[in-house]
Amino acid sequence: MTGTTIDERNGALFYQIADILEFMPQAYDQETWGTFNEDTLVEADFAAFAERWGVTVAQAERLPTDDKRWLEVKECNTQKCVAGHAAALSGWHPVVSHNGGTLNWGEVAREPLTSCMDDSTMSVDVVARRELGVNEEEAERLFASANVWTPKDLREFAVGRPIVIPCWDDDDDE
């Protein structure tokens, strides 16, 4: 499979994600589609959650950080991989999981707090692939949790650097 051309890639989106990695590195985690960053939740966040949802700060502190209600309090505190950022920056939102209380970035929807059972949901990797303008092979490498990307990598992808390095057939050397 050949790579996409520079005309097909959404260079602007690659640059936006690169800027997040550069200026907000705490918002990047290639090992998760998306999750709230528990390490950067502060006392003020718990107080805002308690006030917004009518619970005590102590109750807020005991709630899981993937509780869907956090979305209205601290969306900017979410860590995402390249695919999660591509979807979020393109107007997609995590869905509400089966239990109705937590957010799931594995599936996304155009409307916030959409149920995972709704027909409008899509897999985040499919959405991100389309939004970034990359093919399936490129997306597989770009979204792999074992690969950690730098802002420089993403900017180079934006201007046409191959995401997948082609393997040359040994017969070509003869």
C-alpha cells in the first residue's frame, strides 16, 4: 500500500496536534485514546466539580476521573493520543459507556455525551484516520501505542514525510 500524498493529508490538523505536544505535553499520552489526567487534578477542580454537581469535595475526590460529569468541569485536563487529539480537534466527543457513568474515547460522536449505543458513534481510529487524511497502514503506525511522537515528527508528517517506510522487495536489487 502506498502512502497518502501531501494533498490528501490534513497538514493543519497535524500542526495543531504538534502544538499541543509541544506546549501542553501533559495532554499527550500515546497509550490511551483519551482519559482525564489524574496527576494534574487540583483542589480547585474538585471544588468546581462539587459545586457544579451538588456533592461535597470529599465525594468528588472519591469519584472516578472518567466520570462523564468531569467533561463539564475539566475537559482541558484530558490526555489523548494522536488519534484522540485528531478527533477532539475536529469536533468529536467521547461517548458515554454502557454503564452510563463514564466516558469512552474508543468511540466518538459529534454530540457531547452521546450513548455508546447510538447509531451515530464511530470508532475513534476511523474518525482520526479520515480527519488526518491518512490511509489504513499509515494510521496503524501513527496510532500504535508503542510509538511516541514528537512535535517535529508530526510537523514533518504534515509536509509529506512518510509515516510508513516502504519495504523494498529483494528482487528489485537484481
